[in-house]
Amino acid sequence: MIKERFKNNGKFFLLSVALLCLTCAGCSTKNEFSECTSGPIVELRAVIPAGTVNLSESGIFQKSAHEKIITSFGVFVEPNTVLTVSHALPIRSEISGYEPLQRNTESELLTLSSQRCGRPLPLSFQDVAPGEVLYDCVKKVPLGNVTKIKTTAFSKSNVSLKTLSLSNLIEVSGSFNQGDSGLPFCTANGDIAGVLVSVNDSSGFIIASEQIQEFLN
């Protein structure tokens, strides 16, 4: 009887230890995920070294005398993947802590591998409509109203100065500048509706989430 009780207690002890290990493993995974504190939006600084040969506005290849910094934004779409626009990383430039993964110069989209783990945002699967308000993805404040859909705008490369005609964009009212390139716009639900790719005096133009999904897939 004593031996049998000891045997059963031993089994219970081993089972308890096994359950404890599984629980701890789950905790470790949760802790690891909770360490993804970067983002969801990050500021990117592309450095073009001094001495880099670029095409000037006059169409002449010139060597830059000074280092040049290109600022933009990116958004985590996976824990270690940042989405931005192609001209955020000019040719012969580098962004500290990031490496290019995939680039499409026709759609002007770019993904970067991040050394840091970030909190990703989901993409919206719904089309936006004129009059709809789009929001800052973090502060949840309005960034502008949708004025046009499936419109066309132009984007100029920071290096080659080649002008690209981009179609199927969403036009949003508001005051934006070139340094806002790559900034995500979110729906009221907090999903990414698009990222800023071009600006003019009174509007911003964003690449819609539908195109982003095609690019990521």
C-alpha cells in the first residue's frame, strides 16, 4: 500500500513538473512577444555618403561634397519587417539597423528587415470612400479626408530625379511634406488604409492597402 501510494505520488509529481514546464514555455513566448516594443511606426534616416555620384537637377552627374540625409517613415507589417516607400532608401544609401528585403520601383513600395522587433499593424481589407476620414495610426487623430480614389500622382526619386507616374492612389486633404513619405494612414478601426508616397501643396497621395497586399504577397 505504501509503495503504491509512493508510486502514484511520483507520477503526480512528474505530471506537475511537465505541466509547469509547458506553462513556463508559454510564458517565455509571451515575454518574447511583449519585448516587441518598437513601432508600429518608425522614423527612417537614409544616409547617402559624401562623395556619392548622383544625377543633378540639371542632368549632370556630380559628386556630392557632403553627406546627405533622407528622412521618411515606415510601419511594421510583421514583427521584423517594415513597410515604406521605395524612395525612402535611395540607391547607394543605407539605413542603420535595416536591410532591404523587397523593392518594387513601379509601385514605389519597399520592405526592410529590422534588427528590432516591432508591433505590426494589420492591413485594411476594405476600400475607402470619398469623404472618409483617415487617422494617425498611433495617436488616433484625423490626418485628412479622402477626396479622390483611383487617382494619379507623381513621385520623384531622391537620387536619379526620375519622375514616376503612379496610378490607383488615394488623395487625402491635408498639409504634408516630402519627409512624411512612408507615413501610414489608418481607418477608424486602426487598420492600414495606405502609405504616403507623394504630396502637393494641399494634399497627400497614398498607396492603397490593396496594392500593398499584392506587393507583400
